[in-house]
Amino acid sequence: MEFNHKSVLLDEVIKYLDIKPGGIYVDGTLGGAGHGSVVCSKLGEGGRFVGMDQDGDAIAASRKKLEPYKDRVNIVRSNYSDMTDVLHDLGIEKVDGITLDLGVSSFQLDTIQRGFSYRWDAPLDMRMDDRQELTAEKIVNEYSERELFHVIRNYGEDKFAKNIAKNIVLARQEKTIKTTGELADIISCSIPMKIKKQGGHPAKRTFQAIRIEVNHELEALERSISSMIDLLNTGGRFCIITFHSLEDRIVKKAFREAQDPCTCPPDFPVCVCGKKSRGRQITRKPVLPSEEEMRRNPRSKSAKLRVFEHI
């Protein structure tokens, strides 16, 4: 299957990156190189682009797409949380722009055997990096009822998390839950009919929760934003696209603290904590897709872009 993914908020990301022809830019979630190929097209002599992704299919697709720019491109299979080490290995200390397009790609959702979607019956996998051992099947069949409840409630924000976790445990006592279809049916039976009639697939939140747990998505984001800000040159821009409130809250908090890290009580006349601002939020409110983009690409509807500039 061809790696097909429509880059969300492409024009907006390129605008806010404010690309310098001789600058160094990093895409930590390269995917099919939709954003990356445009960045590369704007680089000139001395310009450099580093693309990172943990998905082997994305790496293969991006190598092909970025072939015309190979003289200025490095592609590395790795999680963006390892960006500092990856750049160090490439001899790069500072960069002029970083992009993260979080969440699951259209290719991952639409590749049935990857097991990300509740629309088809497929193996319970959901790994963005197929080199890791933890899969959705292991979580569903090996986590305790309490652990399942916390995953579904905290990462899926599903008010029926307790019932879903209980029914998963009951079902796996009969036989191992191996497919997305089996899991979706269990979830559907755990939700009241009147709620299901309100629209939307009943398994959506639980599948999101399990996917986040499999790939440690929120932990990776939370532990790495600050270090990525430190990689930026003065005037360097950091663009992050999120797709649900859990991600957006982490980004919003991290950018706010980087802009105003002072911990002094509000009534102190001067700052005595010594913590200095590392930059400013370019976007006071998140940038949202246009009506036209949402019409062309319905999956962009939940996207939010936040931008931080290092000082």
C-alpha cells in the first residue's frame, strides 16, 4: 500500500517556520514527508533538513519523496524524543525550526494489518514502531482490570471506562482477544444504546486510549518539549500540531512555562527565582484548519497548531 497522508495545516506550518534558505530544520514526525518536502524545496546552499520517524513504512516512503533533495537531507528512524541524541550524532548542535505532527497517520489508520482502526477486523497491534514488543493485544489481554480502566479513562476520557474494562476482562476469560473487531464488539456492548445512537463509533475513545498506551505518546511528548526548545537557535520556531485535548494541554502548558517560568509569588516586586524566559508563544490561540481544508480533509477537523519562538 502506498504511503498516503494529507499533511494538515501545511501552509500554516510553512508560514510560521519562516524558513531561511541556509537554515537547519527538523521534522520529528516525518511521515510521508508532506511538510518535509516543502521545507526542503525552500532550502538553498548550506540548508539542511533532518527527518525522523519511528515507523519503518514512513521512512521508506519519505526517502523516495525526498530523493530530489538528498544532498541536503538526513533521514533517521527514531522517536522524536531522541532528537537531541540524533542531532548530536549528525554533528548538529542547534537548529532553526522543528515540526511535530502528532497522532496517527492516515496510512497507519488505513493499513488494515496495522490494527489501528475499529473499521476492519485485523490483528490487535497499533504499534507505530514494529520493533517494540508491547502491542494492543498484550495490553488488552494482560493488563489488570484496574490498569485497563485507568488507560481508557485517562487517555480516552471515556465515561464508560469502568464498564469497558470489566467486560474486556470477562471476555478474555473465555478466550484471548486477538482482533480489532472482537475488541470493538466488546466495547459496543459496554455502552448504553441511547449513547450509541447519538453518533460516532462507540470504540473511538478506547482505541485512542490503547494506541496512546502502546506507543507511550503522551510520555514522549511531555518529556521532550523542553529539550527540543533548547535545540533552537535564537529566532528558531517550534511548530506542534495536536489532534486531541490531551496532547494540546501538554503543549500549551510547556510553551506557557517556557515563556514565563518565574515561580515567584505574584506580590513579589521583582523576580528572585532567577528563571528566565526562553522565548514567546507566536500563537496566543491555536491555529485551526480553514473551512476549505476541513472540507477537503475531514481528518484535519480536530487539528490545532501552536508555535513557539526561541529567544
